[in-house]
Amino acid sequence: MDGLKVSQLGARAGVSADTVRYYDRLGLLPATERSESGYRLYDERAVARLRQIRQAQAMGLRLSQIAELMRTLDGGECPSEETVEAMSERRAEIDAEIARLTALRDQLDAAIAAGETGECCDPCEDECVPEVLRPRKEVNP
């Protein structure tokens, strides 16, 4: 009986053997055969499944959501409303993070440009220096 043992499967998919066992306990992996000595033996579908799980995690889905998605897809159905809603919420979080990072990049670009041109003379008041980088003014009692 040929197949991949837990450690071999993990190595092929880039996860630890413990992760493979955990996902198996959660029912995220397809049912497997066992060798005569009791080892679980996985096929190439399990490698692909592990990669799908990791991609879904990278997208920000929780394992419970991934399990639901896998059961649905395995049954030949479309994802549930809850799963679609979770993905939509994650997309909104990513959009907010992109907006935050874009604003940060714009501040850095302005500071870099001002520094390169020498236009920034008073870091306490110039707009080219982000607020967090301005010297703190001491308050006299």
C-alpha cells in the first residue's frame, strides 16, 4: 500500500506533522487508509488540501470557517452565507489596513521629499514631519 505518511505529507505541504495530525482530528483532511502497521497513508489530494487550508488561513479565515468551507465544497455546493460573510468581513479589514498603510506611505514620501529638498526647516511646525516624529515640547509648570 503506497501513500504518504504524516511526516512526509507535512514536508510536502510545508507544515509540521503535528499540524497534519491536528487538521486530521478536525476533519479538514480527507479520510485515509492505514498501513498494516497502522500509519495513516495520504494521497496527493491531501497535499492539495493542506495547501488550500494554508491559503485560506493566509486570507484570514478561522479553522472552523475553513472546515465549513471544505465540507461545502466537498459536497459540490457553493459556500454558505456565513462563509461568504466571513470572507467579506476579512476583505473589509484588509481594505482598512491598505488605507492605513497608504496614508503612512504618503507621510513617509512627504518627509523624504522635504528632507531631500531641504524644505523642512522647523520640525516643530512643518507639515512635512509626521506628528509622531516631531520633538516634544516641554511644558513649564
